[in-house]
Amino acid sequence: GAGVSQSPRYKVAKRGQDVALRCDPISGHVSLFWYQQALGQGPEFLTYFQNEAQLDKSGLPSDRFFAERPEGSVSTLKIQRTQQEDSAVYLCASSLEGGANGYTFGSGTRLTVV
Amino acid sequence: EDKVVQSPLSLVVHEGDTVTLNCSYEVTNFRSLLWYKQEKKAPTFLFMLTSSGIEKKSGRLSSILDKKELFSILNITATQTGDSAVYLCASYNFGNEKLTFGTGTRLTIIP
């Protein structure tokens, strides 16, 4: 596609509910990244894929967070048993390869846990 | 731990003014510094700086990197209301592919 597409745009979840956030990267982009942006803060790295391989998941804040990219294209970020501190905008980005030339970000999913 | 600090946190100026946004960094294995503009949700790429002292320019925006003093500035001349946004800087390091972002500077241009 023309850009990085994320869905849903907004998600309200009750505390304890599981959520799944989808990212459709730019066609042909090998690298895919997930970031979490809390209100008033800069984005913080969560995880990085090269094709279907998850090469870095050092930023995932707990084992409730899980990401996958099974066919090397679309990625899903899953958060189990959501908590209020998970409320944030979740940004996905993709690049041709790595981060050396910057990435293209999607518009994000705003998650609100109530 | 890698750290990127931006100042000021927020700035309000009148249309037509010139602004300078600051970004300092303390990171290991520094490779390059990037600037993004974030208006609603998606940060959009502005500049990537790898070498000291070489100004990058795009219209009314320009940026420069000082690798000795570990900082970068983003200048916007003749500001317009469409420049209102959060400006983010981020470091990109050797050894991993992630970006480390600062908190951002919220710029508001008053007509």
C-alpha cells in the first residue's frame, strides 16, 4: 500500500480484556517496528521484525505483550489482561531494511483502558 | 542508558517568527540523529544527520549536528500556523535498529 496502515484507529478496552492491534506495512518493506507513545512523551521502542523473524523484543514491558509477523508482512501486537498503564498510542513503522534511513510511521492505534 | 533530551518542552510564537529547537543526546555507539514532525499521530520524517557541521535544509526548515558537543538544532524561519506540531528528535545507534526518542517540543504558532 501507499503507507503504513494500522487498525483499529481507536480501541477502548475494559481492564483485564485482551486486545489485538494490526499493522499493515508498506509493501516490500522488510523491517517492521512497534513503538508505544504515552501522552506527552516520545515514542518508546517495543519490538522489531526483519521479515518474519523477531530480532529484538527488548522493549516489551511485560510478558502480557506479544507481537508476531508470521508471513513477514502484516504484524499483530497483542496485549493480554490489559491494565490502565497500557493506555497509549501504539505506533507501527516500516522500512526497506533496518533503521539507517529512518522509517515510515503509521497513524497509530490509541488504546484506552478503562 | 541512552538518553535524548529536547528543549524547550513547549514554545508559543507568532506567525513569521523564527524558532530554534534543541536536542542533546548521550548515547553509546551513536550513528545518526533524526528529526520528525508529529501533527496528529503519525510522526513524519524531516531530516537525518550523520556528519557534524553539515546543514541540511528543506524550505524554511534547517538542521545541523554537532558531534563534539552532542547536540542538534532544528531551525524554522518565517513560521506559519501549519508548523504547529510536536517536533521529535531521535538517535539511531550502531548495534541495533531502534530509535531512541526525546520527549518532543510542542510548537504552537499564533496567527
